[in-house]
Amino acid sequence: MFKTLIKPTLILGTIGLISSLTLSYINKLTKPEIEKRLQKKKDEAYAAVLPQQLGYIIVEKDKRVLIDGQEFVYTRAEKKDGERNINAYAFEIAKRGYSGLIRSIVAVDENMKILGLSIIQQTETPGLGARVKEMISKETFFSHFFGNAAETAEQNAQSWFEQQFIGLDCTKQIGILKKGEFSTASEEYKKELLEKNSVSAITGATITTKAVIDSIAEGIEKLKKAIDQEKHSQNAIHKEGKTP
Amino acid sequence: MELKALFTIIISTVFINNYVLSQLLGLCPFCGVSKKISSAIGMGFAVIFVMTMASFITYLVYKYLLIPYEIVYLRTLTFILIIASLVQLVEMIIEKFSPPLYQALGIFLPLITTNCAILGVTVLNIESGFVTAEFGLVKTVVQGLGAGIGFLLALLLMAGIRERLELADVPENLKGLPITFVVAGLLALAFLGFAGMKI
Amino acid sequence: MKIFELIKNGIWHRNPVLIIGIGLCPTLAVTTSVSNALWMTVAAMFVLVGSNILVSSIKRIVPPHIRIPIFITIIASFVIIVELLLKAYQPEVDKALGIFIPLIVVNCIILGRAEEFAYKNSILDSLFDGIGMGLGLGFALTLLAFVREILGANKLFGYTFIPGMEPSLMMIMAPGAFFTLAFILWAMNAIKSKQKK
Amino acid sequence: MAEDINTQHTERTQKTSKMQLVLSVPPHVRDSQSVTYIMWCVVISLLPAAGYSCYLYGLKAAKLLIASTISAIIAEAAYQMLMKKKITAHDGSAAITGLLLAMNVPPHAPVWMVCIGSAFAIIIAKQLFGGIGFNIFNPALAARAFLMASWPVHMTTAWHQFNPGNILAKDIANIANLPPTAFDAITSATPLACLKSAPQIIADYGASAEAVLQTLLSNTMLKSLFIGSVGGCLGETSALFLLIGATFLFIKRIISWHIPITYILTVAIFMGIYYALRPLPGAESIDHFLPRMVLFHILSGGLILGAFFMATDMVTSPVTHIGMIIYAIGCGVIASIIRLWGGYPEGVSYSILLMNAIVPLIDRYIKPKVFGTLKRTTGE
Amino acid sequence: MFFSRFIAGFKGGIHPPENKFYSEGKKFSYLPIPHVCYVPLQQHIGKPARPIVEVGQAVEEGQLIGEADGFISANVHSPVPGKVIDIVHHPTVFSPKSLCIVIETEGAFTSSQQSRVPSSWESFSRDELIASIKEAGIVGLGGAAFPTHVKLSPPATKPIDTLIVNGAECEPYLTVDDMLMQTFPHEIIEGIRIAMKTLGVERAIIGVEDNKPDAIRALRKVLLETNAPTITLVSLKTKYPQGAEKQLIKALLRREVPSGGLPMDVGVVVQNVGTIYAIREAVLYKKPLYERFITISGPIVKNPGNYKVRFGTKISDIIDEIGGLLDEPVKVIMGGPMCGIALDTLEIPVVKGTSGVLFFGKNKIESENFLTCIRCGRCVAACPAGLLPCDISILVEKNLTDALAMYHLFDCIMCGSCSFVCPSKRPISHFIKLGQQRLKSASTRMT
Ligand SMILES: Cc1cc2nc3c(=O)[nH]c(=O)nc-3n(C[C@H](O)[C@H](O)[C@H](O)COP(=O)(O)O)c2cc1C
Ligand SMILES: Cc1cc2nc3c(=O)[nH]c(=O)nc-3n(C[C@H](O)[C@H](O)[C@H](O)COP(=O)(O)O)c2cc1C
Ligand SMILES: Cc1cc2nc3c(=O)[nH]c(=O)nc-3n(C[C@H](O)[C@H](O)[C@H](O)COP(=O)(O)O)c2cc1C
Ligand SMILES: Cc1cc2nc3c(=O)[nH]c(=O)nc-3n(C[C@H](O)[C@H](O)[C@H](O)CO)c2cc1C
Ligand code: SF4
Ligand code: SF4
Ligand code: SF4
Ligand code: SF4
Ligand code: FES
């Protein structure tokens, strides 16, 4: 009895206990670090879509509301423009692209003009859809390891694909142009895009491009509803406040 | 919850994101047990069964044990132990109540413990966000089932092809594993036809 | 001398991936780039060496009929440690390797070595066996990743390899993984059969 | 085997001295069609369509066709030489593979790409399995899938810019008075891609759904699809010329009706049912919408090319007639599913590839009925 | 009640070039008696006959020289009057060394001009009929040479209801049966009635392929004249192997002889028209089977035609008698080109089962290099037995005997249709024969 049942159980239990204890210790050690990083990542994403130079300050972070039975998370920021408080919103939205969800954070101002867009998760085809995160760089393996460092281009936090969304008007349909890569340097190109309220698709990855555009539209719809809800509830509070 | 969502999950796991051919999970049994159609069928059904059960149990454990007690970091350890004991249990039960089924599935069950597709599906269930989704349990189980069916499909195709390759003039050094991977590569290419499918 | 033997064994004669043909999933899935392959090697080697040492040191008190659950528990614990460490200090790597870090648990190489080697050998030997096998896995992973990253993305360590070349995207997708491994195994078989002659 | 046959007769004394009689096992007469003959017949049957594509797309198309065919033959010869096998590169099967591959790429695909594709087809999809007769997957289609996965941009965008002066696209009349930009978008994409992206054309160019459908299903469009004056892969533009080649193969009894007809019928029925249940927006305004839509699906894309020339590849299709019918139904269903819901506008090549994978199972379980028995299967 | 139908009949089959024009419509001529005959004691399926003459003994035409030995065996008679000069091993179509009685022609043809007064067979009992058939040494002339008296006396457990007369003659080149039906329609109908009485059946069906309109017309005329309602004539679609008995039964009666079974399992006996003719001769005139009609044909034969030949006549003698060849023979086939056997020497004698001899010159030789199977499925479509010839041939080629067991190899009728259609020129039916041998030896090893 002891040999066949109790001893093994004891040993197994002991080992399980030891490992759990060890793991919980390591967990304790790493947990703050992990959380810090997660937070930092999120902050970075927000910082990317609501750059400091715009002057917005986040006032309500990660508000959760139910829109059409689904959870919607958004963040409100404000900046003072003389008397008036100007609002800006950032929200997270996801939509299926070519292969899997594309998750992005979008920031818009009160007039639903895009302030910034950052794609935080995607599993599109490398070399095609995955180019939404492509940085423009002329560096090669040889130049990096064997060449002179001068060629190394300065790194942008945003990809060219993300950058071209800035300034587009979300109250209107965002169009797709197929004109090859949008270059951050080309003023004319930028102007044409703004004029047509369009973005330039990644060659051969219209599906991905479209998914991002569609997700923005969907997010804006939800955001509008969320803002409405907020107003309603504020009104309700006001009313409640008045009645007594 | 519409049935369509479940249908989507099934189609997605069986064809679009087939575990073996596009996620590259469960390759060892895929190569090891695909020599004969009969054993492929046995292994395939054993995997379907265990995947579905494991999805079900790990979901409950995760949602009602690991999360409340804030020990989600023990996920990997818990899941693998659950799978191992589940396989043991299933083996014993089948042996006791259905000797013929045990004859058919028995030899495959121990292999399944170390099949990364099983652990993979349980982990991916969690990462798909089903824990917070409505009807998460149903979706989880369906995803487990779909992944199993996808595995069976890939295994069956491979077994059929390999039986035929027995008769082919494959270069000597390419026989066995290497040609199996060539076939797997071509199969994966064919399955790309489902890529980007919207249901 | 024995140490040298053990390491050579792991890398060549009994290379877990190329000769024995186990641990295939991570080999194929994470070898889209050399840096992924290297990180995977580091993670797997950590678990391999750790579990080998631990199993070897407690082999006397482990009753044979419950050894497998015990091995699994030990291995899983090491895997969780790696998981947590990577999440904390190398989050980018954690994201790139994704589900394949927890899946180290079921990697047949590790359980196989615990069972086949560490359970029967001294601590020191087990340590070097772990290192040898880890290097063997690393060799296979790096070889695959090297080919796939260059052909499939025209990159090496994330930097453009030959400017202007149009890479074959297939090589970093699933089919490319299968084809590359097939060709490497073919070459291995050819070398082996030549040596036999 | 020859020794075997001879040993049975060695004991015989050779009385008539100068005469040397040749021994052979019965039957002593053989059908005149050899593998080489069959293969070159298929090449010939593809020539009308290939020639027509040269007329449409000019020198570029001719270069692609020739480069692809030659590199397939060279790849076969080179591999066989390297592996010290008997060289059979002249038997025409490699030529078919190369030719069909070229017919499956857009007219403006780069030449280097089809050459790599041909080499892939011959070496990886065919020779590694042991050469002709042993391959599981249709080499040309495997190579097409490889090119699709490797250089999707070249494979999905290099459609247009016709040879100036040919009849292309001029035939299609803008009967629905579409805005010129929208009309251009329609006539310069492949018809199937156009159908798939119709909602977008509608949104982008402000065309009405009806007008787009009317254009796509107009008599002139259907006629152009049949004769071949709309864009597409090199070999899939002209149904007419493909059918001429296919008729030749039928007459020569090289292909039978089972696969092509079943395949096309399946697509027709599937599409018929689908559009009957869910007509497209704007369909009400078109008379005979359903038959037109079905015809549109049959004539556009690679269905005719695939059904008559690629699904019929004997090596990669079942050996029994019932097996062939099952295989063709599978092809039809998968092609329709990909066309309707898939990521690509066209599903013919993937449908055939996927069914190729099932052929060993079909051949194993679908066997002819043995004379004098009640069972159909001889195995298990 | 007679009617004619066009029936496709059975599944599979092929359409080889018929090439019957060489000898089609050529009236029978009688070959001169050979100087020396090599009469094999084995001219049929079953045990060889036992020789009952000695060297030096004089024999008459039609004299019994070999006695049936056992149940399945047949008598052998001397085809010529003369002297037994030797009993030796000599090559025949059955084996390279087969016991033959060598007879040198000598003396008068007394017995061949035996009383040509027909006996009235109607008064014979069934046993008497069978006895006279057995006495005459009749075997199937359709190819397999199975002793006819055995076939016509089926066990009581197998009731027979139909006699099928096989006038299909589906092999290319051969025209004897065609000519026989054209020349002797009355005799054949009478022979059928004798055979029907022997079997005790009420119904007989003659199956003739529709490429023999003259034969059909001739038989039909006689049937009308004699008003024999129990005998019907059916015109069959021309397709090889329409004449194979299982396929013929299926085509005419829609009955399938079970796998491994015999025609009598479905109540049928099949006899070739030549056999029927020989039965009549034997019953009416007591004439033993020592000569038959054969087709001599082929592109290099000067005078192709249909000839009456004595058994034991060597091929080399035939060549001289019919006026020689146009060219050096390169391939000589005994039988039809589909099932016949290629000979390596011209010394081989004509036997009871010989329906024809074909001569081919140089341009006939094809390199017999076969290629890998391209899985075109033509053999599967052609196989009348419903087998998978392609798979079988590969398994035999790769020496995988175990896997063969479930491929029904023994249902193959060796018609060669599969080999005919194969574009890779694979000798499939030969592979199947090898496979059968391997399976047999494997199963004997087991026991
Ligand atoms: C292997 C492969 C991967 C692909 N990956 C993507 C992708 O990541 N994103 C995408 O939008 N389209 C992807 N596509 C789809 C095609 O490129 C598709 O034709 C394209 O999205 C249509 O847009 P276009 O009009 O820009 O060609 C992929 C196609 C293939 C063959
Ligand atoms: C061993 C053996 C026994 C046979 N027994 C009978 C029999 O009892 N009754 C019968 O009608 N035919 C019998 N047959 C004859 C066959 O049915 C068939 O007519 C003969 O094999 C010639 O057929 P073929 O010319 O189509 O090859 C037998 C054949 C063999 C080989
Ligand atoms: C492939 C094949 C084809 C045959 N064709 C004929 C034929 O055309 N005519 C015929 O009389 N017998 C043919 N036979 C032989 C018949 O099967 C059968 O043995 C014969 O008709 C029986 O009659 P018998 O015993 O009088 O010869 C053929 C046999 C085989 C295997
Ligand atoms: C009717 C017919 C169709 C064929 N179709 C193809 C084809 O689609 N692709 C291909 O690579 N070869 C094709 N071939 C050639 C040949 O069968 C092919 O190269 C083999 O698959 C090589 O083993 C075809 C041959 C014939 C007779
Ligand atoms: S258990 Fe190990 S050896 Fe067996 S299939 Fe899985 S990996 Fe391969
Ligand atoms: S042996 Fe051949 S030709 Fe003669 S009858 Fe039979 S099948 Fe016809
Ligand atoms: S020889 Fe045998 S396998 Fe070949 S076709 Fe005739 S019956 Fe079928
Ligand atoms: S006919 Fe020849 S090539 Fe065709 S399937 Fe049969 S054996 Fe193979
Ligand atoms: S199944 Fe072996 S590592 Fe995935």
C-alpha cells in the first residue's frame, strides 16, 4: 500500500509543490516587469497615435462600454484651446484581413479626422500584407555588418502605410488608390491622397488594406455610439441630480 | 449565437488554418503514423477525441481555477498534466468498456500525450480569446473538434499518398521522411487555395 | 573526452531533428528567421539542460512507474520559467515565437532525453548531453532558418540580403518549411549512405 | 522481364537454322497510341489556344510560352542526366507541363519566374516522385501554386496592356452607360476578378450595381469570353480555341467525357443553385440572369482549360470511371467554393490540386466491380 | 421465334484492327496430306492420352493411337494412314517437349471414306451420343481444347437450360468460324440439335458478331427453312473479347458466371461452332477428330485463306503447301494475335486447339521496351473481368506478392485487352500470369 500508492503520491505531490513554489516565486519576480512592459507598450501605441506635439492629454483611459452587445474600449483625451476643451478619441479595433485578425489603434479628433493609426497585431503574409508595418530603410545585411554605418537611415516609429492615414476624414468613405508605395517624402503624393481622401494600397495586398479601412469605419461607428451613450448617461445624471 | 460562427470555426480550423499544413503543429505523428491508411484513421479519431475533450476540460480549468486564483502562469503545466491524465483515463475507460475500440485506438493513445497539436489547440483556444467571449465553451469545444478533423484530414490524405508512393520510383535517399515532407509541402501549397477565404 | 563525444553525438550522429526526426514542429514553425531560430535554441536548450540535470539528480528517488508525470512536471516548470523570463525581458521574442514556447513541453526531444539519458546517467553527463542535443537542435534550426530567411525574405538577421532580388515568399510560409527540411534530410541521407559505402 | 519470357523457351531446339523467330507474350498486337504519341497530341491540341494568346498579347506571350516549355524540357533532361536515369525528356510530357504552366500565368509575368516555375514543376512535383506516372500532384498546377505563393504580385497583377491593334476588349460595348472610369476598370481586369470586386467598383467609381452586372453579363461580354477578347491568363482567354483543341483530343480518344463534362456541369449546377438562392443586387433588372451568370462562370477564368486539359491529366486523376466522376465533382465543388468565398477570384487550379491529393484514396476505395462477384471493391 | 438483337453485352472490351480481309470469304481448301505427322498425345486440357501403338506399327486413318487417360482427357487418332516411325519428345504449343507419335504417310485412305451414310442420331440415347463424342476424341475447338464429352455431361447437381453456340470469332485475322458458318449452315444447325439432345436442353442460342453478315444470313436462312423455334441466332456487337464464354453468356443471357465458377453454375454450356460441326461428324459418320479447319493469314502469306489441315502437320510443311511466304517470317503465331502463342520454331505441329496460324514479317517487330504506368486507366476501362490491371502489373513488377491477394487475379480471363490498350506498352496480362504463379507458389508454401 505504502510502496505502491502513498509513496508515489507523496513524491509526485512534493515535486508538484516544489515546482509550484518555484514558479510562483519566479512569477512574482517577473510579474511587475511583464506588467510594466505591457503598459509601456500600450502607452507607446497611444503615444504613437496621439503624439505629444499635438498637445492632447489623456483624461479617461480604457473606457469600456457595450455597443451592440460587444465590448468596445476607447480612450478620451483633451486639449485646451482657449476656453474650449477639444476632445480626441483613441480606440482599438480588429478585423479579419487576409489571414487572421488585424488589430489597430486609431486616434481621431472631434471632427473624426485621423490623428494617427498604429497596427498593433497582424498575421498577414510576410512580404505582402505584412508590409503594413514596413519601415523604409535602405540598409542591407552587408551594409549593416560590413559597410559604413552612414547609410543607415533614420528609423521612424510608424510605417509608411500607417502614416498615410493621418489627416483623412472618417466621416467620408476612405478610398483606395493603387499607385505604388506612398513616400513620406513626397508632398505632392500626400496632397493627392488628402484630396481624394484615400490611401495607397500595398501592391498585391488590397485585402489587407481594405480590412484596415473597414475596421476604421466600424470603429468610428462604435465610437459615435459610445459618445452618444456617454452624453445620454451624463444627461441622465444631470437629470437625476436636478430632481431631488 | 448563430450556427454560422461555429461553422466558420470548423471551416477555418479544418481547411484555412489546418493545424498540420498551415500552423505546422502535430508534425511528428503526422510523419510517424501516416504510413498506412488504417493506422492513420485510428490515430486521427483518437486525436479528434482527445482534442475535443482536452479543449473542454482545459477551458473550464482555466476559466474557473487559474483565473480566479491568479495562477494563469501555470497554464502550460496544468494543461499538459490534464492532457496526460486525460489520455490515461480515456485509455483505461476504453480498455474496460470497449475492447474492440481499444484494439483500434489503444496503441495511438500514449503517443498523443506528446503531440503538440493537442497542447497547441488548448493554448490557442485561450489565445483566441474564447475565455471572455460569449458561448466561449461551445466555441472552444468546436475549435477542438475542428482541429481534430483537420488533423484527420491531413493524416488521411498523407497516408493515401504514401501508400501509393510505396510503388513509386522515389530516389533511394529521398525515401521515407524526406519525400513525406515534399508531399507535405505540396499539400500545404494546395491548401493555400483556401487562404483568405471568407465565410 | 566523453564530453566531446556527447556533444558531437547531439550535433551530428544522433541529431534529434535531422537524424531521429523528432521535435519537428518548432523546427519548421519558428525558422522563418535566423534570430527566431537562435532564440528558440536558447529557450529549448535552457529547458533541456535544466530538466536533464534535475531528472538526473533525482533519479534515485523517482519510482519508475510514475516517472513520466514527474518528468513532465519538471519540464513544464522549466518551460514556464522560460516563458516568464522571455515575457519580462524579451517580449518581442516572446511574440515572435508565440505558442511554440509553451509547446517546448511536448517537444519529444526533451522528454526523450530525460527518459533515455538523464534517468540513467550522471549529472555531469546529462548536462553535456543536454548541451549537445540543444546544439543539435540549434544546428538544424539555424540551417533551416538561414535558407528560408534568405530565399523567402531576402534578408538575414532582418537586414536586406541582396538588394533588388525578389524573394520567393513561399519559403517563409508553411510549404517552404517542408521543402527546405525535405532537401536537408535528403542531403543528410545522401551523406550517410556515402559514408556507409 | 524479357529474360523471364525467354527462359520459357530456351529449351527448344532451333531446327530451322537461318530463321530467327521473335518471341513475345500475347497479345501480339498493340494499340498504336504510345505515351509519346499521346503527349505530343496534347501539345498540338494546346497550340490553337497558345497561338491565339500570342496574337492577343504579342511577343511577350510567345516568349513566355517558349521559355517555359523549353526550361521544362531542359529541367527534365538535366535531372535525369544528373540522377543517371534514362532520359525521357522528349516524350512530350515535360513539354505539356511547361506549356500549361505558361498558359496559367498572366501575360505580363516575368520570364524568369515561369522558368523557375517550370523547374519546380518538373523537379519537385514530378521527378522527385520518380518521374512520369508516379507524381501525385499535377506538376503544372503545383508550380502555379508555387508561383502564386512566391510572387503573388506578379501572378495577380500582370494582366493587361494588350497588343495594340488586336480586337481585345473593343468588342464589349458600354451598353449600361457606365462612367468611363468604371467601364475601364471592368474591361481591364479579368472578368472573374471584376465580379469579385464588383462592390468595390460600385463604391469607388459611383457606378450602379445594375449597370456593372449588365456589363458583365451582356451578350457582348459573353461573346468576348467565348471568342477570347477579354483578359486572363495566357491560356484561359479563348474558350473557342480551347474547345477546338479539346475536340481533337476527344476524337483521338485521348480524353474521355467523364472528367471535363462532370466538372463543368458541377460548377454550373453549384453556381445555378447559389445564384438562384442569392441573386446579386441588380439581378432583377437583367433578363435570363441565372443562365447568363452560369454561362459567365463556365466561360470565364480557367475552367475550360482546367477541365479539359489539366483535370484530365491521367497520372493525377483516378483510373476508374466512377472515380473520375467523383474526382470531377470534387473539383467542381471546390472551384465554386473558392470562386464564391475564397481569397482568389479563381479556384480551378487549387480545386484540381486539392483533388489530386484525394486521388490515391479514391483509387483505393473505388474499384471496378469484379466480373462474377457482387462486390465493387477488391481491397479490404 | 427468332429475332436478332444488337447487344453491347459486357463491360469493357476493345476494338483491335480486325484485319480479317486477308482470308475473309476464302472458300475452304484442303491441304495435301503431309509426308510425316507429329501427333502430340496432349492436344487438350487435362491428362495426355496414353499411346497404344508401337514404333513400326501400321495405322489407318482415324485409328485410335492414344487412349484417353482419366476423366478429363481425350482420345487421339491417327490423322493419316501409314506407319509409326517413332515416339519422341517434340516441341508443341503446350510445351517445348511433348510426347508425339510420328507417323509416316503410307498406303490407302480407307477409313476417311468411311460410310458417309448418316446414322439416324434421333434414335440414339444421350449416353450413346456422349459415348460417340468421347470415342471421336472431340475437344473444344474454340481455343481451350477442353474435352467436349465432359462438358456435355454435367453433373446432375448443375441443371443446364441453355446451350450457347459461340460463333463470335472476335480475334483479329481469324475467319474459320465465319467460313464454317457460311459453308455448312445446315450441318451446324443439325449439330446444335445433336448437342441439345446430348445435353437435354430445350434452348440454344447462336451468338455471332455483326461483322459476319454472310454467316448470319446463311444460318438465318437455314433456321427459317427448318423451322427450329428452340434455336435462336443473336447478332452481337463486334467487340473483343465477345467470344470469351463468360462475356458471351453475360451478353446473351445477362447471367454472370460467378467468380471462380463455371458456365454450368449458371445453367449454360458454351460450345464453339467448330466443335458443334465436329460433334455432328462424329455422331453421324463416326468420324474421329483428326483434322480441322484453320485460318492461315498474315501480311506475308502469299495465299492467305481457310484450310482443312490434319493434326500433326508441321508449320514448315504448311508453308510449302500453301505457296510460301512473301518475306522471311519474323513472328509466327499459333492462334489469334490476342491470345495466340508466338512460336520459336516452325517444327511445331497443328493440334486440335489450333484455330489459325499467322505469319508476320520484319515490320511487325516493335521494340518491346515498356515504360512506367501513367495511370491512364485505359486498361481498367478495357478489362472485361473488372480488374485493376495497372495496379496488378505494378505490384508484380515490384515483386509485392502479398498485396496481390486482394486483386482477384484468378478472375482474369487472359484476354490481353489490357496489354493491347496500354500506351506504356506494358505486358500486363503477362504480369498477371506471373502474379498468378507467384500467388500459387506462395499458397503452396504456406500449406
Ligand atoms: C501566398 C499569398 C499570400 C497573400 N497574402 C496576402 C496578404 O497578406 N494580404 C492581402 O491583402 N492579400 C494577400 N494575397 C492576396 C492576393 O495578393 C490578392 O490578389 C490581392 O489581395 C488582391 O489585391 P490586388 O488588387 O492588390 O492584387 C495573397 C496571395 C497569395 C497567393
Ligand atoms: C479443371 C476444369 C474443369 C472443367 N469442368 C467443366 C465441367 O465440368 N463442365 C463444363 O461445362 N465445363 C468445364 N470446364 C470447361 C470450362 O468451362 C471452359 O469451357 C474451358 O475451360 C474452356 O474455356 P475457354 O475456351 O473460354 O478458355 C472445365 C475446365 C477446367 C479447366
Ligand atoms: C479472350 C477470349 C476470347 C475468346 N473468344 C472466343 C471466340 O471468339 N469464339 C469462340 O468460339 N471461343 C472463344 N473463346 C473460348 C470460349 O471462352 C470458350 O472456351 C469456347 O467458346 C468454348 O467452346 P469449345 O469448348 O467448343 O471450344 C475465347 C476465350 C477467351 C479467353
Ligand atoms: C490529357 C492530358 C492532360 C495533361 N495535363 C497535364 C497538366 O495539367 N499538367 C502537367 O504538368 N502535365 C499534364 N500532362 C502531361 C503528363 O501527364 C504530366 O506531365 C505527368 O503528370 C507527369 O508525370 C497531361 C497529359 C495528358 C495526356
Ligand atoms: S512521439 Fe516522438 S517519435 Fe513518436 S511521433 Fe511523436 S515525436 Fe515522433
Ligand atoms: S480463341 Fe480467340 S478468336 Fe478464337 S474464338 Fe476464342 S477469342 Fe475468338
Ligand atoms: S487479361 Fe485479364 S486483366 Fe487484362 S483485360 Fe483481360 S481479363 Fe482483364
Ligand atoms: S493502360 Fe498501361 S499506362 Fe494505362 S493505366 Fe493501364 S497499365 Fe497504366
Ligand atoms: S508534434 Fe512533435 S513537435 Fe509538434
